[in-house]
Amino acid sequence: MRFTGWTTSRGAGWLLLPVVAFLLVFFAWPVARVLGASVTAEGGGFSLASYAAFFASDTYLRILLRTIVSALSVTALCLLIGYPYAYLMARSRGGVLQLLGGIVLLSFFTSVMVRSFAWIVLLQRNGIIDRAAQALGLESLVLRGTAFGVVLAMVQIMLPFMIFPLYSAMAGIDERLESASTSLGANRWTTFRRVFLPLSLPGIVSGSVIVFVTSLGFYIIPGLVGSPSSQLLSHLIYSLIDTLLDTAMASTASVVLLALALGLVLPVMWRFDVGTTVARFTGVERAPRPVAWPLVAWAVGVAVLLLLPALVVIPISLPENRSFVFPPTGLSLKWYANFFAQDVWWESLLTSLKVALLVTLASVLLSVLAALALRRVSPRTRGLVRALVLTPRIVPGILIAIAVYGLFLGWRLNVSTLGFVIAHTVMALPFAFIPIASAVEQFDGRLEHASASLGATRWTTVWRVLLPMVRTGLLTGGLFAFVISFDEVIVSLFISGPTMRTLPVQMYRSIATDVDPTIAAASTMLLLITAGLVAASLLRARRRAP
């Protein structure tokens, strides 16, 4: 019985070894080093002096409070804006559902740097919002550098992370429960408040946790749209490392940030499945139900908010002169030619593509091995492995960046392809693992035994039977891994250098230091590629639908 070897716990252990070893070495150990650095005195030995200094500083406490308030504000606004939109998605079917879902997907997959650049153009002096206010006879309205501007931009970026779990929960609600409530005399509002809203609570909690934790450690928008007076904790941590070289205080601030995140996530994870909700967005069709026109109008407004980068970035990429003025004066394609003519832009694009492809292969391979093993281990082991794989998703990105940076300094992996691939795989693995593990879990195990009974080896069975049956999950996980790697900025800022940087890092440097419409050309090309991928994915799903 050659096939039985991999069905035993020992065989499952060998399958789990690569992913567990990888995360222990390149995630758990570096994070533990940061925790240790925060309680180590200058001359060695245990010390809480850094924590005492952190909480004794009025400046640090103001930044900490501002970070918490900002994350709570972003979470509340995302829930308020996203819930009606997800509700309309759950009430739609066919082309309407695909349109609504496609808009969210396009926003989700659009590069964070593209959206950040768009918000700079929107919020800056003489930007679109400022000009609109002046046209209405109002005073100048410059939101760049304000706390409100930062929150507004973060809401647009975080909104898909709220809509996905909300829709996932709403799509699973049995419509017969609402019909039963109506038949018993309840009106629409009572049915919504007493039936639908409580049943959608898992989506509300999951989306809120994901948005809150991500907002706590978000760096790009506060760094580009904010100002020193609106500085958040993630920006403070980066400054402590990059400018002040204060590793101990940066580690302390990172641990405080981690404690905030885990303090919310751990209690919630005992009751709700936070880790897997985002990836459950599907095109499941439900029976059509009448919707009120205010809900449709609200959805149109949300769609405009989600599509703002496309509406802003494309025109800005075509000016004749070197400016970010909207609308542009004159039209020219010279900034596209400039992108391909300058080595720094072209090489950064090639670096991003190379790293993203390698990360995709590594993430899919590790996810497949782990998913195969999870079918053959005890529920307790399954839970521990899932928690380990999904933990990088709930740890603030700035903490992972510091942890990886410190480890790579000693191992000389900074500014190297291998270093980028390892760091990005840590970030992308949870996103690849969820759809792949879900597909493997739903695979009919009887097909394995049938293959074995016909004389196939275990690896022949995997290659010829299992993988073809779960290819949709593999493609979805691979797409998530590629996009996460290609769009990664925070970790890349720490481990990049003048001789090697990814395209998002180059875009960040360009925005921070220069007025160069080449960034708009690069953003437009990324946006069009993303739109093409989303359209192809939706078209493929529609053709496969019965």
C-alpha cells in the first residue's frame, strides 16, 4: 500500500515541515527578537526603561491616542459606508452582482501606491477638492496634511476589506428566515433589525477587526497624505529606525502596536472566524428582491469613491508640463516614454515582476503542502497550523518590516532578490493559503483512494487527480500572492537600497521627493493591467457559471 504513507500523521508532519519551519524562522523568530529588543538595556540585561520612556512622553502618548482614534474612525466609516453596499450585493444577482463585485475587486487589486497618489492630487492645494470648493464660492479647502484627509484616504483604501466579509456573511443568510418574519407580521425594518442584522454580525466583526488592525499599522497614507502634526504610530516607528537609529524605542513602539492589535483580535478569534472571511467573496446568486432607490443611490456613491483613482490618475498622466495640476494643460504621452527610457523605473518594474513571480510559486507550493497535511491531522493541530499561517495577516505590517529588517541585517539579505522573496512570502502566504486550503478541504477524498486502488503512487495522485480538481483555488491563491507581493511597500522600504528597489518603492520615493508625472504614467499602466485582470476573471467566472 504505497499510498497510505502520506495519510498517516507522520506523513502529514513531513508535509507541514516546510511551511512551519519557514514561518518560525522568518516570522516568529524575527518578531520575538523585536520583543526581546524592547526589554533589553543598552549594556544588556532585562530592562523596561524603553516602556517607561515611551509612556512618560507626552508626544508618544499623543501619537498613540491619535493612532487609535484614526483606526477607530476608519473602521466606523468603512462599516457605515460598506454595509449598505454589501447589502445591495446580497440582494442582487447576475450582471448587477458582477458589476458591484467587479468594482470592489478592481479597487481591492489596484495598487496602494496608485490610490495614494490619486489622493495626493485630490487633497493638495489647488487639487480637485480645493478647486471644487473655490468654484462653489467657499474658502480654500486643502485636506492634505490634515487628520481628516488621512482618514478619508484610508477609508477608500480599506473599504474593500470591509465589504468582502460583510457580503460573505450576508450571502449565507437563509432568505426563508426573512420571509418567515414577514409572514408573522414584521415590517421590513423590524425584519432587518431583529433577523438580518444579527445574522450578519460575523461579517461586521470580521471586517471591523481586519480594517482596525490594518489601519493601526498603515504607513503609506499617513506618510504621504499626512503631516508631522498628524503623525501616526507607524510613521513614528519608521522615523525612529530610519532617522534617529533608535532601535530600542522603535521596538517598544512596535510591541505597543502589536499589543493593541492582539488585544482586539484574540478575544474575537475565540468566537468568530476572522482569518478566512475576506477570501469568501464569490458570485453566488440569490433570488432578486426589491431594493429602495436610496440604497441604489448610496451604492452609486460608494462605487464612485472606490473608482476615484481611475478617474484622477489617467488624466494626470498626460500633461505637457511637469505638474500634477488637474485638469492637465495640454496632452502628451512623453511621460509614458520617460517610464521606459529611465533605467530606474524600468529596472524597478522588472524587479517587482521577478520577485512577485517567485513569491507566487513559493506561496502556492507552501500552501498546497500545508493544505494536504491539514486533511490528515487532528482538529487541534489543524487549528494551530492555521493560526500560525494566518498570524502575519493580523500583525501590523510595520512590525513585520522591522523584524525582517533586523534579521536580514545580520544575514546580509537586505537589498537582495532572496531577501525580497522571503519577506514578501511571509506577507503573501496567508492570502494564498486561504483559497487553496478551502479548495483542498472540499476535495472528495474518495478520488484519492480510487486512484491508489488503480496503482497510482501518492505523487501521481496529487499531480494527476487532486491539483487539476483544485486548480481554481490554486489560481485564486496565486493571484492573491502575486498582487500582494507586487504591491508591497512597507517591508520593501526597509530592505531595499539604491541598487535594488521594487516599483512601489520607486513610486513612493518619486512622490515623496519630486513632481514627476512619470509616477502618474506608471500608476495608469498598473491600473489598466489590474482592470484587465479583473475583467478577465469576471468573464471567466461568467462562462463557467451554469
